[in-house]
Amino acid sequence: MSVVINILDIVVLVFIYCFVFLKRWKKRGLHVFILNTMMYIYICGVLYFTLMPIIYSILHIFDHSDGYGTINLIPLWI
């Protein structure tokens, strides 16, 4: 299931790149295109290791039954 979630997020990032940024950046010239593409790849890498999976999180944003059942929120007074 984790592989499918990662592939779905990568497909969304590629879709955004192809249909939103690619046309704009190609019009500005080769230097700007390469620089912006490298920056986009860098930002996607940062997103992958910090915030992914985005799509899965959005679909299950209000489902707190998995990991929140055993959290102790009462402070320990010494």
C-alpha cells in the first residue's frame, strides 16, 4: 500500500510540472527552464522526505483511529 501511495504522489507532482510549469518555463529560455526545473526537483525531494504522502493524508485527515488511541495528554507533575 505504501508503494501505491508514493507512486500516486509522484504522479501528481509530475502532472503539476507538465501541465502548469513546463509551458511557462520553456517560453522564458533554456537557462531559466533548467534552473526552474532543478529547483522544482529539489523542492519535490524535500516534500518527499518531509510531507509525503500528501494525497493519502488529505483523504484520511479526520480519521484518528489508527495512532491516536494511546496518547497520554495529561501532564506529569513531579
